[in-house]
Amino acid sequence: MTLRTLAVVGTGLIGTSVALAASRRGVTVHLLDRDESAARTAAALGAGSPGPPPHPVDLAVIAVPPSAAAPVLAEAQARRLALSYTDVASVKAPAQREILAGVPDPRRYIGGHPLAGRERSGPLAARADLFRGRAWVLTPTRLTSKTAFDRALDLIALCGAEPRVMRARTHDDAVALTSHAPHLVASLMAARLSEGPPEAAHLAGQGLRDVTRIARGDSCLWSDIVESNAAAVADILTQIQEDLGAVLAALKDLAEPDLIRGPEATAKSRNILVDLLERGITGVEELDTDPGRRETVAPVRDVGPSGLDKGAGGRDMEPTGLDEGAGGRDVASAGLDEGAAGRDVAPGGLDEGAGGGDMASGGLDEGAGGRDMGPGGLDEGTAGRDVASAGLDEGAAAGPDTGPGGQARATARPGSRPGRCAPREPAR
């Protein structure tokens, strides 16, 4: 299957980068954004034509933040914008539940999350090669059609990315660890700088800059992302809190004079510090390998109805178990152990697993060249201004290595600063 026409809803970093990659491969691209100036900027860069298409396109890419993905998709389907639909949000399970329960035709939809991005946001930061060599997660449901699955694979191929098929919930748990919690940890560290002595900034080296770099991500977008994946992020932060408590106790003990704490207490506290540092070294070494490639990759086979891949002997296998997609493109299965063909999965049940990379703006963390991708992988906004169709712009929100899906501005949440995260209407 070959894509001829494409619509991109949300012309931020990720949406515009998708449009640039597709247009340079001869695809006719239509650009839609609530902020018309963002769409015009993307068009001026050669990403496509601003405005809706005269007829349904082959595929529509919903490039908005997690909380807006389902309503924007429902509106797009009601307008018959496209024959098939995908998104680039960095959190999949909540939107998937909404989509299965409420969109006009969930068969035409397949969730997606390109794990690439940049620290800059908006269409002016977009690059046609942003996704080259990066993981792009697909999260099909039990209702996803073969046609929607194949069109998403075609888009990934056009962008030069590597498809990974995962469960939505697994994906969300993974990006909580690789993108969402790291962003909050970076923000916690960066927040200390504004309260430190003036001299501290003059003594900051590359290590501090590396640790805090992703804290620059748009606060409204990241609030949307983290809230959408709150339970999984809280689990990771709870584990960090436990480790931090042990380290804090050890440091306070070591701060006491030797005569007070004694040699045994000193050795115990030092061991706690060394153990944490050693575990950190072991964890960093995990980043030198590609988890998706650890799985056994089967030769590509015919993909059957509903996105099922026909296994040996013509046996249907669940799309989440696909190791390779149509056209011989590798699709990492992420170790999913789907059973015999066509097993029913409860709505929202194919709950996905994240694969490989900010997504948004950051392994899930970074984009090409090792730049942090934001969890949503999308980042929007004209001239570096965070803009989002539907008020959110998944995208470049600098996230840790993921390449989460990122987005630009997010919908207002309780407690938001006035004027910062005001709700906006979906992109038209």
C-alpha cells in the first residue's frame, strides 16, 4: 500500500516534521491547525498546503497532546477527513479507551507514538529527517483494520523510522520510566537552581546541563502528559523516593563526626551510597542496547484482516505480536506474547507498550542526534511559540530519551497558572 494523500492536524514540531518527510516523498499533504499562522508557517517550509482537503485523504495524523487525541479524532472522523487515522501522542491507554468507546469508527484508527523530538518547539524547529532511525510505536486495538495498520506502516517508512508494535498500557508504563518521570526529576533539580546562590550558575558544568536540559519543556504540555499517565509516573517516583530516603539517611549519618556514628554505621552508610551509584552505572548500560531488538524477529508474512499477521502455516497472529510489517519492514514485537489468531482483547485491552524512544521530545526521549524528544513527541508552535491544535501541541517538549510523542500547549488543568494553560478549541 502506498500513501498518496495525508492530512496533519497540529502543525507543531512533530506534525510539521511528519508533513515535511511525507511531502518530500511525493505525498500530497494538507495542514490543519487551530492557529492558522502555524499551518501557514509549516506550508512556507514546504510541508504541504494549509487548509482541509477537498476529499478524504488516505491517512490523517492527529498531532495533539494526549488529552486531546480522542476528541480531535472524533471530530476528524465526523468530518470524514480521512480513510484511516493515527496519532502521535506520548500516552496511549487513556485515549484508546475513549476512542474505542466513542469515536464513530474505531476500526479506522491505530495509535502511534514516534519516539523523537527536539528541545525547540513549533514548525520552525521541524526537520524532515527527525524520525530517521528512531522507534515509532504502533498500538493497534482488537478493532484496528488491516488497512489502517498498513497505512501507518507506510507513513513510518516514509519518515525513515522503525516500527514497533506494542500494547498501550505497556507503552505507557515504559515511557513513564524513560520519559515522563525523568522530566519531572530534571525539573526538580532545575528548580533548585533558582533558589541557589548566584555564584552557582558560574560553576555549572556540562553534567548539570545534561541533567536539567529537558526541564525546558513547555509546562502546559508536560502537565498534560504527566497527568495523562499519572499512575505509572507516580509508581516510578515512589521508587525514586524510597531510594532517595535511604541515601538521605546515609548522608546525614556520614555528616556526623566519626566518633558519634562509629565505624560500622560509617561502613553501612557508605555501602548504601556505593550501591546506588553502582546500580546507576548498570542502568545507564541498558541504554547502550536496544530492548526492541532483543526480541526474536520473525520474517515478514502476509498481514491479515484487522491488522493480524499471518504466521507460519497461514495462522493469524495478533497485530501486537507482529515482528514485521507489510513490505518487509521490521516491526519489533516488544516481547508481546499474543496467542492464536484473533483472540478477543477487551476494549482498551491492547494496552500497549512503549517502545524505544520523547517521544516526545525525548528513548523515549530524544530525537535525531540524541536530542531529547518530548513524551508526546510533538511540540508545536509558530516561530518557537508553543501552539497546539486542540490547544495542545504534542511535540518537542524536551523529554528524556524516548522519543515519547510530545505536543505543544496543553489544555488547562485545575491549578494551572492563569493565562498559561487556558483550554482551546480543537483544530479545525
